Amino acid sequence: MASLAELSSAPQRKKLRIRAYVAACFGGFADLLLDNSAIIILYFAMLNAGSSLTMFSTSLTGITSLCLLIPASGIVDRFGPQNMIKFACSVSCIGHLFTACAPFFGDFAKYAALLGIILICLPKPLWTASWYPVLGQILLPGERADFFGFMRFSYNIITGGVFFLIALVMGENPPLLMLQIIIAAIGILMLGRGYFIASIPLPPHIRQNYDLKKSFSISIKNSPLIGFAVYVCFMMLAFSPVLPLTMIYLKRSLDLPDNMVQMISSFGIAGCVCAYFFYGRIVKKTGARNLELLVHCCFILIPLALAFCRGFAHVEYVIGLLFLAGNFVYGIFFCAFSQEILALARPGNATMANALGNTYMQIGSAAGRGATSFMLGCGALSASWTMWELPFSDFQAIFLLCSGVAFFALILIFCLPSVVPQHDDYYAP
């Protein structure tokens, strides 16, 4: 059966792509709110939540994704991608509004905010599983690369610019009401994502009787895919806590003003923008293998450098540069992950391969951030200690631990398909 793109003229396909771009921009604010912005971290601080609970809130995206991403593909097959996107956006909007109302719960405000974050994260796997079938209908194969590159670049530029402006106007000690309004507004914008996806005139959904068990079996028997997924899991275990922990470190340990923390988080978004924009050119210059080895080295060196960033003037600028570099490297890592998953997936099984790879990635992310939350909450690390006559905090100790895990993961480097490109199994880069 021909797709909508195959039945549409070039001007019609352009209009469809514009609707998808606009939908991505509306939803991009919610994605960056949890993953790249300091707004939620500052909000939890105002609600008197500890570092442990704040860090745990950043792990919820990973926890819900690892539990729901694979079954979400079957749900989307049953009810249709547009219906699931509208449902996911509506639940996410409710979650944002509930989070914004958390201060009304008095002494339980921080737990109400955590419940709101859970409501935001729960429908995200449905959105992820629905998004690609929609794009498969509106994009010709030759249009995909340009679409993904421009989409990620444009919505990161727009959302990053807005978050930077927020940092300029919020001041050193913004009122709680201001953060509530920002969170609620982002929730309302989620409805825009659902509206523009619903406006795409897709053909009526026909259930394909998606054989979840068979697709899953094909993927787990693909040994290069599983090896790469395990490698990604360990890398996320090592690096996923670093970026949100940096924001908490700036606020809790270095006691920087709120506007400075949010401004540094905006630098991180700029790092992601640059990574998405330059990835194609960089990988052509360096090759996939050399680039992935460089990323692994950066995953070791950046948290190591953060561990020693204390005790000198204007340390916030150095950390800001490291945070920008960390987001840039993470953006490169994410692009390389997407490229390798498509190369490793057997023909006709790309959806499950992508879901399985992302599940492993989210296992690493949830485990890394969850373990960090546990260490901060239970006092497993001393709040103040010395090494080589240098003062260290528990935050710096975790940065050292993250660097050590990334160093240990070097033993898995041969799981990278670009390092050992010749396989007995399927690999088509």
C-alpha cells in the first residue's frame, strides 16, 4: 500500500513536513524541560526537595521508557499513531499543569511535583512509538536525512533561545510563581504538538496485527545489535548522571544564582544544537570509528575535569564550558547511536531494533541517575573529604565515579560495530 508521501506532490509533501516541524517545536519545550533545562531542578529546590529527590526526578524518563517502550509499539499498532499522539500530549499537558500546581499541596509539594513528572514521563514512550510511523507516511526515503537534521536543529534553536531569554529575565532569585507559569505554559504547548500531528491527513489506520513476539525474537538473536546495545547501556550508566548532576552541583554546592544556573543550562542546549548541525560533516571527516572512540574518551575526561572544578575564581565559567562540551558530545553520541541502530537492524525489523536499543539506553540512564540519587540521599559518600590535599564534595566524588565507569567500559569497545565492522551477522552501514 502506497504511503501518503508517494501519493502527494512535492508542494503537498512540503506542507506535511512543515506541520511535522511545527509539532516538533511545540513538543520540544517539554522534552528539553526535563532533559536539558535547569527549570525543574530550580523548581524542586524552591519546594525544599533534597538533591536525591531532584536527581531521581531526572531518572523518570529513563525508567518509564525502559518499561514501556517495547509494549508501546503494540499499543500504537492497535489504536493508531495519531490517536496515541493526541492521548500522549493530553496526558503530558495534565502532568505539566499538575506539576505547576504542586505548591498548593503544602508540606507534600515536592511529592506532588514528583507525581506530576511521572504523569509527564508515562506517555513519552507512546509518542516515540507513534512518531516514526507518522514520519514514514509523510517522508520519502530521500527526504529523511534532511528532515531529521533540520528538525533537530530548528527546534533546539527555538527552544534554546527561549530558555536563554528566560534566564535573562528571571533574575538571581525568581519568584516561585514564575516557574509555575513556565511549566504550565509548556504543558499547554504540548496540545499544539497533538493538534498539528492530528491535522496531517493520514489514511485511516488499519491494524497490522504486529507480531511483537516474533519481532522481539529476531532482535535478540541479532548478536551485533545486542552487543552494541550493552555497550550503549554502560555508556549511559557512566554519563547520563553527569549533566543533571552538574546543574544540581551549581545550585546546591556552589550556590550560584538561579539565572546563572539557567543560563549555563542554555549553553548545554547550544551544545546539542551544534552537535546535530555538524554531525554529518564531522562523521564524514573522521569516520564513524574514530568519532565514536573520541566520544568515549570525552565521556571519561569531562566528568574527570568536573570533579576537579572547585576552589578557584570564576569556576562557573569553566563548568559552563564543560557543560557545553558535555552536551555537544552527548548529541554526537545520540546521532551515532541512531545511525548504528539503523545499520544493525535486520530488514523489516527496524522498529523493534530501535525500541530494543532505546530500551537498553534507558536502562543505563535510569540506573545511572537512580544510583546517583540513592548515593546522594543515603549519605553513602561523605559530604566533604580530601584527596591529595584537595577538598572534595560528594558531587565531585560522583563525577570521579562516572569517569571511572566510562574508563571501565573501554573493555566493551569491541562491541562497537564500527570498530569491528566485519560480522557473521547482519550489519549494513
